[in-house]
Amino acid sequence: MPTEIHVSTVEDEKGVLGILSIQTTEGILDLALDLASADAIANAVKEIRSKLAAER
């Protein structure tokens, strides 16, 4: 279960990446995301949210 969520970006000669850091009871999970993977995660979260809202 996430206990904290942080977002940031890093940039190098190849471009910008988004960093999603999720603190869990097991430790930190860091995800480096390009635009395509960020869109895929946003779409997945949107679908999860709609299913959770339907169960209310």
C-alpha cells in the first residue's frame, strides 16, 4: 500500500523523463516514464477509477 507518492522530472541529452516515486511499506518504487508510458499509466488509472467508482 503506498504511503507517499512524489513526482519529478529529469533531463539528459535524450530528453525529459518523468519520475514517479512511490513509497510503500516494502520500500521505494521509482518509475521512469516517457510520454507514451505516462499516457498508458494515466489511461490504466482512469479505467481503475471508473471501476472503483462503480462499486460505490
